[in-house]
Amino acid sequence: MGASSNCPHCDGTGWKQIARAGVVAVERCECRQESRQQALLENARIPDRFRQAGFDNFSLPDKRDDPIGNDKLARAMVTAKSYVREYPSPPKLGIMFQGSTGAGKTHLACAVLHELAEQGFECLFFDYQALLERIRQSYDVSSGSGGQREYRQALEAEVVLLDDLGSHRPSDWVEDTVTSIINHRYNAGKALIVTTNLPDPELGDQTVHKDPVSSHYRVRDTLVDRIGSRARSRVYEMCHIVKMDTHDYRLQKKR
């Protein structure tokens, strides 16, 4: 990455003069690292809504009003911070934020991505449904090679965030495609960050809910239903699972 042309220390050369024990030498200027960090952040394609998402501005529910929710989300943030601190050698290659809508899963996931990009790692954000649609369209010759390029990026980027895993309609093609991405990353030792609001009975989630108005029972799809048992098994093998089953705090902020 290039140096800053406006840098007062190196005048845009990327090298600054230093004096040690009366000897003048040169060393890399800090602006080169800052330039690289900025480029990595821009290339990460974090959505505008989460461009500033960090640990410092992750909102916890009031401890007096919701002590359980406060504790759960505080522990989730501590786990996310630990993953960043231990990277590139965390206990597991990836981390998955699983839980209810509006709990802050994508915020925390993007905070992790942001921190890793600032540390100099290549990171990419993918909306799961949009990624699959782009890959599917790439089979149409007239659509160009964009989908094929994104598929390769999803396979090869050092750190990939799959946001809203399982949001696409299930099919054999979807199951095969997501399994190939996850398996490739697992075998290549590449990090995977995942968010999903789909329940999993093995994590203690309830999949059958009774509507309080109609008294009808509703059965929710599970993660296995949406991505298949092979992909689900691999995700759980490579990712530390962070449960975030709390209230939708986005709605509470609007009240």
C-alpha cells in the first residue's frame, strides 16, 4: 500500500529519516500502515449501516430493566473481543453469533471484522442471500463473471463474514453451494464469522411457538432445515457458538 502524499514525516515517500547514536537512517513511516488499514477496511465491503460498528458503541440493555439480557450480551461482547485478541490462532477458526432478531449479532460480527482489518488481515462481508443469488446468476453467461468472482472470494479471502446464514430458500443447490464454501474454508484453515437467527434444538432453542392471539402453533425452520446437516455440522465444528437470544433492542430504541 502506498504512503500518504500529505504525510509531514516522510513527504509521501513512505520512509522517514531517524537519527540513532549520531547516525542518520531511514525506516518505514507509520502512514504506510495507516494507508493499508484504510484500504483493507474499504475493501471489506462492510455495509454503511455497520461501517462504524465497534465494541465501544455496542449497546447493552439497561441492567436494571433487563439484567439477564445485559449479562448475555456483555458476555457475547467479551467472547468477540477474545476472538479478535487471539486471532490468528483462536481455539476455533471461526465464531458464530446465533440468536433472536435485533439482538446485535451483525453489529458484533462487523466489530470483529473491523478490528481484524485494522490489524492488517484481508476481510470480506457477505450478505448470505445476496451472495447465493449472485453465484446462481453467474451460471447465466449474459450476467457476466461477477458471481464467479464473489464465489472465489468467499472461498479464498482470509476472513469471511456470512451474515444471516440460512436466510435463502432451501434447495439442493443451496445446500451444496454453502457446504462447498464452508468445507473449503475449513480445510484451508481460513476464518469464518457467521450470524444467524435460525433456532437449533441442540442449543436448547424452541422451534414450536404458540401464537398468543390465534392460539395456532407455528413451527420454525431450523439451521439444518435451511443449510443441510453437512454444512451445519461443519459450522459447529469450526466455530465458537455465541448465543444471543434476547429481545429486539432495535425496536426498543424506537419507542
